[in-house]
Amino acid sequence: MRSRSSSGSLLSISALSAVAVAAVCIGTATSVHAATIASDNAGNYEGTGGTANVWLNTSNSPATATEPNAGTGFGAWTVVNQQTGASPYNGSGLTTFNSSNPIRTNGNYWYMYANNGTNGASTNVARADAYRAFTGDLSANQAFSVALQSGSVGSYPAAGMPAFGFSLDNGAPTLSVGSVPVTVGNGSQTTANTYVDSSAVFSLSFNELGDSTTSNNLTSYNGQTSSGGYVLETNVTTDGATVSSTSGITSADLAAGITASFDLGTGNAYKLTLSSVGTAPQVLATYTGTLNSSDVIAGADVFNQNTDQNGSFNSLAITATPEPTSVALLGIAAGSLLLLRRRKMV
């Protein structure tokens, strides 16, 4: 009897320990996974005539504005328009214009536009930027996400190199004009002007290859080719090195809205996930890479350059992501609960 009593006591203590470990492990892992560090969306702002967090729409270069700082956990907005030639047509703002825009919040979303106006030269570039500072550098096991949408990016050589996307910078964007090699439809080699952000340690940009309605359709850009028609190219640039892909994301995907999530891991390794928006998002494409060891991410910049339709953005967030130890804790928790169940059956 004494032996049974001793065993029973030990069993009870072990069972209680298992329950305690499981509770702590599950609670810890869940809290790490769910933590939101910063969050903001267009629904937190009002347009012209509003009374709180009124967003100042900007139009045409040169223009710089510091917008209201709503939401939680982010630093200030800085909006900049610029161009390399005369007659620009660029800007950004807050709107409810398109009631069916898939990334709107409470009817609101931000929009950007940029083209070279009446100049018409392929060497001219117009650009609009909306930079959001972080209150602290993005660290390992944190993710930044933003929703992007555009009905069409446009194709070279309508007005220089079209691009729409976002970058992660080590400070406010530092922009200068550079060029990229392209091959146009008649087979000739040329270059297209584009803004280069020397503050960016990572960027995602969407470009369109080919326009079957023009004789000078772009058939090759940074090594990617098009057989004609509009082909959306995804360019992921890490510390100046670009990985281009025409697979995974289509123009229809971008028109329907995409959530881009940049997950920074240990050792500056990252994973970029592009997903559809909505109640049941689907992963469309993933990219992985590693930043330089000295790279820091102090803010995010959404940009629009020489596009033929507006680009929309919304729903910025920084969240904590599960560490490998958190996953291990979940395994320990599951094992502890299983052990408890088996002992109860004995």
C-alpha cells in the first residue's frame, strides 16, 4: 500500500508538472506569435475637410509633406514627389474614390501616381514616395507587412522605367538617377533611367515586360524576357543585387491586391511572402535571402515611378514572429499533455 501511495504521489506530482510546463509553453509560444508591435491603416485618417488626422494630398514636383502620425508604434510619415524633367505629374493622397478597392479600410486607402506628363522622353522619370519611419530598427524574429494594389504598372519606353513597390531603408530614402539595361521589341539594346535609393537594403518592385500594342515593346529587362503582351516582373533587390522572376505573381494578382510580408530571421536571413488579400489569403510567391551583416532597417518606403495607373497601399504592420525556441516549446507542451493523458489511463 505504501508503495502504491508513493507511486501515486509521484504520478500526481509528475502530472501537475506536465500540466504546468504545457501551460507555460503554450502561453509563451502563443504570445510571441500574436504580438503586434506597430500597426496603421488608412482608416485612421481623414481627407480634406476632416477634423482629425487629416492627410495632406500632394501633387506635382517638387513637394514634400510630413503627414499625421496615427496608428500605433510607427514614427512619422514623410511624403516626397520628384522628377528628372519638366512637366511632371506625380503625387499621393488619401481617398475613398474606388469603393471596390480590395485593400481599403473603412472605405479609405492611400494612392500614388507618377508619370512624366507631357515631356514624353523615355529618359525622364517621375516618382512619388511615402516613407514611414520605425520607432526602432527591425530586429530578428520581426516582420513588416504592407498591402499593395495596382490595375497596371505600365511598360517601357512610355516614360522611362515603370516601377511600383516598397523598400526597407536604413534611413530616409536617398535617391539619385541611374539606369538599367533593356532590350526593346525591335531587338536593339538600350537603357532606361530609374531612381536608385542608396538607403534601401531591400526592395520589392513590380515592372511590366512587353506591350503588344507598341513597336518598341520591352522584351528583356535585367535578364528576364517576355514573349509579348503584359508580363508582370517581380524584382527583389538585396544590397544592390537583384533577383528577377516572372513566375508566381500576375498582373491580375496585383490588381486584386497583394500583402507583402518581410520576415527577418536570425543572422539577417529573411523570407518575403506575397499573398492574396481577403478572408482566406493564399500564398502566391516566396523569396529568401540574407542581408549584409551591417544592414539595419529603420523604415519602409512605398514608391510609384512612371506608372500608367495609380498604385494603392494600406495596412502597414510590424509583428513578432515565432522563434525556433517557441516552436520547440510547443513540441514540449504537446509531449507533456500526451504524457499526462497516458498516465491518467494507467
